[in-house]
Amino acid sequence: MNVDAIRREIEALCALPHRGSTTEEESQAADILAERFGELGLEADVERFQSHTTWSWVYAMLFGGFVLASFISAGSPFLAFLIALLMLFFNWAEHTTLFEGLGQFLPRRSSQNVIGRLPAQNPRAHVVVTAHYDTSRTGLPYAPAMVRHFRSSFISSVVTQVGLTLVFLIRTFDGDGFLIDAFQVLATIYLLYGIAIMVDRELRGEYVNGANDNASGVAAMLSLAEAFSKKPAKGLDLCFLANGCEEVGMTGQRHFLLNHGHELPPDRTYFLNIDNVGAGRLRYCTGEGMLRFFPYSPTLVHLAGRIAGGAPFQDVTPYAYTRAYFDALVPAARGYQALSLIALDEEDQIPNWHWHTDTIENVDMETVKKGADFAEAILRRLDKELAAS
């Protein structure tokens, strides 16, 4: 697919004002993608599921649990300690996807994954190419002046939560003192500030157009689908997965594996995720994780490194991603072989991330094409090496 065709794919999605998770616009985008899969010769299907609608209330509940525990600690520090432990568990669950997080207690609405298949007879391996198509709300954490501190703010929040849990444990054994009191007060105020930011995001945040995040990744995925439709892989069973509700906690990817995990043996299944490849310099990620780092597939990372060593991909470099999450986290945490592609600016930031400026005027179509070409090179090399083995 040339740059003009890639632009048309992005324009088709960005003609919608947004594609907010669980919204009617997200559903309309799914219809567009199902039609495109069919036009490209894929077996297209739309799979619906239920999801909570935002991550803001998840974090508001998480912070609120610690604030509640802080007030309870005056009368029952042990109960406060137990509540804090429970909140730490939900934090771990949210950021590893290994257990259901607090989102399970929130109201749910309908969303959908769009799946296009290029099946192979007697395949040597299964490959799932993923790119989410939903878009996020704006919010203060993504404001240009604050977004570069996203990772440090997250770490500060986790340290605060762990610190409060230890304070409640100390108080359970009658520990006390000025430093303990001061830390608890300041930590509680800090988490109340976090709740205010989450409420502000829900009240004032607006869904973004999502040209880079992630119409660019979807366009690269469609380019791959076209390439393999015209020149099929010899031994790869290919599934192209446009995920809904990635922006609220990778819900679409979780439901895909719940529905199809039994069809995909981890030792013969590869996930290639494409996200935000429309601005900056292309990178291939070696792993991801905000709380626990999950290394990606040594096979795919090695292939990506070899391909990056030659023209025209000499400027593509490895990157360990810990700022947020990709859909690839879900399979990686479950033992599948995974890899993500992303483009980052010179400060290792995602340009226009979850902000009003994420529009098609700020997408570099050549970068999107490079991402698609790099992804195709990885899969062609994988297909060749599996055949040789």
C-alpha cells in the first residue's frame, strides 16, 4: 500500500469525530473496518463484548480505596491495612491483566473487535496482527506540559500506595510518630488530588480524533492485510485484529483471548501489535510493563533487530516500553510470543498523545508506511525461517 492509500485509510476513520470506547462512533468505525477487510479478500467477522467505558473511574476507585482506608485507620488500622492490600492487588491486576481489575464493578456497554482472517492449510504457526481503533479522552495527565511526567507520576502514585499500606501495618502494632502522621496526611491529600484529576477528565475531557492513536496503526495493519492477500504466506495462519476498548484497559484484546485462546497454542502463536506509528521515529519494543516488565518474544525481537540492521530500516531501534501499555501486554503476560511497533519523538514521547492535536495533519504517512513495511519484513522472515526449520 503506498502513502496515498494509507492516507485514505486514515481519512476514512478520522472522518468520524472520534472513536471513543463503547460509543456509537466506535461501532461505526468497526463497520468501516469490517467492510475494508472484506474488500481486501479476508474472512471478516465482528465479535461483540461488554466493557466498562473509561479508566478514569477505575483509578478514582483505586485512589478512593486508599483514602477510605486512611480515614478508617484512626479506629481500625488492621482493617485499613486489609483494604490497602486489596487495593494493591487490584492495581497489580489492572497493570498485568492477569486478574480482573476494578473495572468489573463499573457499568458496561457494548463494544466490538473486528477480525479478518487469511487462513492457511496445515500452518506452521498462527500470527495475530493487532491494532486498536478506539480513541481516548483528553485529560490533565496528557496536557503537553505534564505528559512527559506520566511515568514518574505513576511511580509516585504506586510508592504512595505502598507507603500508606506500610503505615497502616505499623499502626496495627501501635506504631506512631510525627513522620508517620505527616506521611499519611500528605499521601492522603496526594491521592485526593488524583481523584480530582480523574473526575476532571470525565467532566471536561473530550474524545480525540485519534489519527496517530491509532488510525495510523490500523492503516499499517490494513496495508499488511493487503500485502498478504496478494502474496500469501506459505506457512502462517494470519488473523488481523482491530481491537475495541484498548483505551479503557485492553478489554478487546482480553475478550479475543477468552474467545480464541483455545485455538492458539502459545508455542506456535505470535502477536504483532502496531500502535502510534504516525509521528516520530519507528521503534520495535523489547517488552512492556508499568508494574511488572514482560519481555517480548526473543524470536520476534531477534528478527526485528536483524531487519533493522539493513536498508531502509537502519534508524529503527529497540525500546523497552514502560510508560503505559499496549494490547500486546495481554498475550505477553499469558506466555505468548509478542512484539509491538511504535514511533516516538526525540524525547521518547508519543507525539500528540491523547490530545486535541492528534489529527491527520500531524501524521507522517511515510512513517506509517515504514511501520507497515517493517512489520511485513518481520512476518516474511518469520515465515521463511519457520519453513526452513
